[in-house]
Amino acid sequence: MTHFLHRKLNSTLPVAVRGEGVYLYDKEGRRYLDASGGAAVACLGHSHPAVIEAVIRQIRTLPSAHTSFFTTEPSEELADYLVSRAPEGIKRFLSVSDGSVAVETALKLARQYWVEVGQPQRRYIISRKQSYHGNTLGALSVSGNERRRAPYAPLLSESVTHIDPSYAYRYQRADETPEQYGLRSANLLEEEILRLRPENVNAFIAETVVGATAGCLAAAPGYFRRVREICDKYGVLLILDEIMSGMGRTGTLFACEQEGIAPDIITVAKGLGGGYQPIGGVFANAKIINAIEAGSKTLANGHTYMGHAVACAAALAVQKVIEEEGLIQRVQTLGNALEAKLRERFAAHPHVGDIRGRGLFWALELVIDRETKMTFEPALKLNERVKEEAQARGLACYPSGGTADGVRGDHILFAPPYIIEEAQLDDIVEITSQSLDAALSSISASA
């Protein structure tokens, strides 16, 4: 009997005891290829010696010091390192304990900005359907994942509205080019700002590349450039959530580099510390920081583990390894290889409707019929069946349901470590193919 409160109370999980490179090992000696980096976290794989040494060195010197009394060398060095590589205009960086807290901090920072500049009536946050920004109540309020929101709906903020995502596979019309659809989907933001009245709108928050909820969903061409124009036109802050897609995962250090824009606030986590320590982060541009410096001069938000010395030391080591070992270029090269292998194997599969992603961040959207894009019944839990079949074959991948509309739809997500070898990409594709066919057969057998 376990006393740990697991995600599923009636399941018995294998006990992981060791990680090495792209593999995890359980107590029984079974090996698993970590094709999703946990939840797109383990960007360097497991047990990288440089990061382990950095953690040991820091914990022996100074585990932590509270930010109301001290700063620390690792927190200052990490901020210097990241801000110097951040999009244009970014002025400060703050580390927190995880991605959900990063989003909470970003929302509070955006609110503080408007209070500081004398526009406290700007209360509304606009977000998108089929998004996920975290599991704390503020982050869940701006999330568009209906399944995760539903149990907590009475507790969620009424100052959040949601527009349709930029989701070409489901929403682009047959008579539109990708660019035309990108413009049309972006203009939904302007319509919503006008409906709420611009003087009441605080910020727009979006995942640069949507992660777990819609499965590695990049926006249509030109979408974010138009979004930036709309935000500038009405004075609305732009918050980009790169908790999954940032820190090199999609082929550039910040995913928004590929969109040609710079947001006002960026949130990161997962690949920031690579799983070696719990850490997330928030970047703010000069406009926001200058307003606070000219006003209260105080951050109206604080957490015990902000700027945690060991976490910052680990994240700095992870980021230095990524740069020194040329891993972002590797993500681009191996990402192209993974795309080619997925398309070769699944482009004609009768139940794979879409193959999408960037860098080492890819997903398969599963459908009953490719022509109609009809989804499987949610009760069949196809995505979970694929995960179970894959894990039984020694592969860890990331399943999700509700892909299409929050209730219906299935996808399987891949986010392997940046150190993966091409032969291991072949293993991912082969085992996934076997697992998908086995899961589909189990559905047919039970029908």
C-alpha cells in the first residue's frame, strides 16, 4: 500500500530508480526510452554530469537565502545569462518554483503594471481555447483546457475570456491560404478587445506553440505578427507562455524568435532547469520594469522559493550545456529528421489526421476518418491506450485527450531530449507505430 497521493489512485506504477541519457530504468531493471522528456522537461536527458556537479557544488556552499534579505550569485548569474539572450526589450528575469507559478507571477506583474500607470480598470485577460497555462487557480483561469477547468469552474476568475486558437487543421477553410487564415484567426483578438472595450483589457496570453492540450500546435503564418500589432494598437500587454516550447525545444532558445516578435512578458520552465531542480521563470520588458521603477519601486508579489540558489545554479548549468554543446542546432537537425520519419511512417496512416510540430516537439492527432476528421469517442481513451502499449514496449510518450474541442480528440506528443541520437528516433517511430496499431486493435476487439 502506498501513502503517496498519486495522480491515479487505483494504478500501480513502475518505480523509477535510475536515469541515464535518454533512458529511464525501473526497479525491475526494465529500460524506457524517454520520448517525451517526462512532460517536455528532460531536455538534456538524465544524469548529465555537469549539471549534477553544479547542483552539488551549490548545495554544499549555500542551498538558499530568502530574497527579502539577500540576493545570490546563481540567481544574478542566471538572470544576466538569460536576459542577454532574450528577445529585444527584455530587461529583467525572475526565477520561481515551476511553470504554474511563473504564469501566476506574469498575470500579477501585468496587473501591477496597469495599477502603476494609473489604469486599474484594465481587468480583462484574453486567452485562447485549447490552451493550458498551469494548474494553480490563476493559471487555470487563463487556460482553455475545458477538461482540466471543469472541476474548479466556480473558483476561476470571471475576468478572463477565451477566443478560438490558431488551429489550421480544424479551423482553416478550404478557400483560405495559410496566411489568410493566420490573419483571420489573429483578428479574433481585435474583435474581443473591442467587445470588452480596449480601456478594460489588461493582456493577451498565448502559448507560442501550444503544448499538451492541442499537441505541438504552431500558429498559422503571420498570426503572431498581427497579434503584436493589435496589442500595440490598443495598448494591451502580450504575454507568451513558453513553458513547454521555450529554452530550445522548438529550435531557437525562445520560440517567439521564429515568429519575428518580442512580447512584453515571457514565461518559461521545463527546459529551463531540465528537471534537475524545480524552477520556472518570468521575463519582463523595459516598459513594465520602468513603470514599477517610476512608481512603487516594489514587486507586488513574492514566493518563498523565488531565486532559489540551487535551482538557479542547476538552470544556469543546463543553459550553458545547451549553448556550449551546440544543442539548439542539434534540435533543428534532429527535429527535421524526426519530422521526416514521422511523415514517412504515418502520413498515410488511416487514423493519423495531422502530424505537426517544430524542433524536437511533435505530435500525432488521431482520428477515425482522415477525410471527415471525425474523432474517436472520448470514453475509448485511445491516447491512454497508446501510452500504455508504448510503455509496455519500453517507450515513454505523452498522451492527451480533448485535442479537438476540449472534450473530443486524441493526440500523442513527443519531446525527446536534445541529446537523442537518430537511431533512437527510429526506435520512437517504430514503437509508436506498433503501439498505435495495438491500441486500435484493442478498440476493435472490444467493439
